[in-house]
Amino acid sequence: MNKRQIEALLKDYHWMMNSIKLLRDSMEDAGEKLTAQYGIESVMPKAQGGGQSDPVAKETARREKRWNKVAQYEKKVKLIQDRIHLITDDREVEVLHWLLEGKSLRWIGKHMGLSHSHVNRIRESIVDKIAGNVPDVPNVPEETDFAKEISGC
């Protein structure tokens, strides 16, 4: 994970935490009014055509997508949370706290009595410490056995 991705995670941390909480709360309830009514409506023919007409199946698919999104947010948030202990300097700890609360660099600077450019330098230091501890896993290995072989063509 590179420094830009870490910066984006720090910037987005606050809303991702709020989204995780809201999505979990909203999806705790089973869908209501999704099953067919009793009586004549339950035996009426269902719509034909390529689409899924079952509202329960549609709701299940929608919720599955939302749970997957929650899992993505949780993975990103956990990456930051697992590395908070790396920040030990008092100023860095304070700046990190306010960044995770969603505050702007100008707000943090005003709160701490620092210029926003100094707060930005502190943020860069935080990102460097976090990025230095995140294993960078490339998508494709740099060198493979196939690259060493000479083509017969």
C-alpha cells in the first residue's frame, strides 16, 4: 500500500466508520413487507421475463452487496487501527486523532495553534510511519520463470 492510499484512508476513515455503523444498524432487521400476501395475492402468477420478480430474492441480493461493502470498509479501517500504536509523538497522536475524526488541516491547525502547513507536515510524518509498516504486496511478481526463458519464435 503506497502513501497516497494511506492518505486516502486517513481522509475517509471518519465517514467509513459512520457508514459501517449505519449499514450494520439498518440491515439488522429482516426486510418487512417483502413476502407475498396471504390469500389470492399469494397464488397469483408471477411476472415473466428475464428479471427476478421475487422481492425477497431482490432484497437478499441488495443486502449481500451492502454487507460486502461493509466488509471492504472494515478491512480499510482495520488497517489504520492496527497501526495507530506506531504513532508515539504527542503532536502526531493529536493530529491523527483529529484526522480520524474527519477534521480539516486548517481546523486542526487552529485547534492546536499551528499553521495548516505545519499540520500537513505532521500528517506526512504520520503517513510515512504507517506506510513503512504496511507490507506492499504487488499484483504481479516482478520476475517470473517465464520471463527468464528465451522465446522459440
